[in-house]
Amino acid sequence: MRVGVIGVGRIGAMHARNLATLPGCDQIALFDLRPQRAAVMASELGPSAHAVANLQELFAGSDAVLIASSTDTHPEMIRRCIAAGLPTFSEKPIATDLGEMRRLAEDVESSGVEVVVGFQRRFDPATSELHRRIRAGEVGDIYLVRSVGLDAEPPPDWGYLKTSGGIHRDLLIHDLDCVPWLVGAPVVAVYASGSVLLHDEFAKADDVDNTAVMLRFGSGAHALMAGARHNPRGYDCRIEVFGSKDSLTVGLDPRTPLESLEPDGPKPAPDSYPGFPERFKRAYVNELKVFLEIAAGRAANPSPARDSLTSLRLAEACEQSRRSGMPVPLDA
């Protein structure tokens, strides 16, 4: 299959490298607004990759497209891809405004073209297995879900904060996507509280660097989420699910940056995860394997455009609650 990649910055370059390792991908066309960056990446990937001068050339020579350009371009790029009839993988978020995202989801669905959103945790093998066990009834009735998402280091560029959308739309958006997907019930209320404990730059950006969120589901279950921009031991991302039949977790392994003080408990990881690309390496590769299967018509889409409405709606409710200090009820 021939795959076109739009944008080869940090994330796009990672995706291009992963595509080059997959047997289902025969050719990679690379486009970037900085032509030299696309040329350098094509040289790195070897004879299976080449840079193109414009999107028309990319569309004409591709069977599927991966979008990793800047977030503000995602709606336009997705619409151009579906107009060309090309199965599309887009980095999240597909839009930053709920109204625009709703319109985009409708456009995607009316086109009949598959668009896969890159919420990589849905493709993480351990998280996918947790989802399977919950759906198979092996966990029983869910009582409680706990998740943590802790960056090892804050963003290296403070200017990033002004365009990030805030900690709930940026850092915690993955938890707000993954946890409701796992629970399989609508969220009926959201409460969020945040603080600036790390650096005044977050306050200047009208943001926080630590947050705690509680979701109440229509089933009566709750989820407790914590997000922070700094963890001195390393990048930590875990989910725990407690149910009437079993208790399960993902993200707990020898590289988890956590020390137990019990005599026989886990010791500090000597090679803790430095960031999300390392923690979710298998997920990033697997999401592209699945995308190629979807593009070939051999697999169902586990991360469709409409599902993105849930996480963005919850992120906006978190911001509303953080600012008001009050829970935000949601229509189921």
C-alpha cells in the first residue's frame, strides 16, 4: 500500500519511521511545508520513501493518508482527504472546537471514507486487552477506575502553553478518551480541580500544571484521574479498573517510575520511561498496522471521528468545573 504523510515534524517523523517498518506499506510519500524537512526524512527512510512538492501530487500517488501537520490544519486536511476518497489517519485532535468537530464528524460519516483518530491508547496491546476483558464480562460491574498521566518534564517551550488548549485538552485528553471507552457508559457529571505548583508560566497562560478530575458514569461507577506536568522519576501513565469480579491494571511494568516502600515491593526503575513515545512505542506501531488493515477494508475502525466528541466535550466540562469550582452535569 502507498501511504502519504502530511507533516514530518516530531510526531510525523515518528509515524513515517514506523510505517517504513511495516510489511503492508510499500511506498511512503512525504509532504511538509518545509520541503527540506520532507527531503531529509525521505533520505533517512531509503528507497521506499520520496518527498513530494504539493498535496495534489501526494493524493495522486497514495492509497491512504496520514495527517501529522499542525492541529489547526486537521479539519481542512481531513476534508481534502475524504474528498479524494482516501482512507485517513489523523493525529488527535481532529478539531479544537466542539462545533467544528461535530460538523467534521458529520462530513466524515456522510463521505463513507474511513477516518481513524490517533488516540494511541486504544491501540496499546495491554489497554486493548483490558477493553476486551471488560466487554467479555470478566471484570464484572465496574466500581471504580483510576488513571494517572504524569509528564517527566514540562513542555520545553513555554510558548506551547498558549496554543495547547490547557491541561485537560492536551495532557488529560487521552484519559478522557480512553476511560469512557473502557467503561462503556455515558458520563453524567464532571468535577475538576487544578493548581499551579510548578511554574508561573502556567498561570500566565491561564492554565494549571496539576489537575484532579472525577467522572460519574450513568452506571454509578466513578473515575478518578490525575494529571501533572512534572514527575521527577519519569513518565508515568497507568489505568486501574476495579470491578465486581476482578481488579486489573495497565502501565505497571519494570520501567514504571514508582518505588514501593514494602520490603518485597518493586524497586525504582533504572530506566524509567522518559516520555510518551517510549511508553507507548508498541501502541504507535500497532495503530498504523491497524490503519493499514482498515484502509484495505479488512478491519473495523476502533477510533472513529465521532468518538472524539466525547473526549473534547469532557475536556471542556473539566475547564468549566475548574474555573467555577462546581461539578458540571452532562446529558447522558
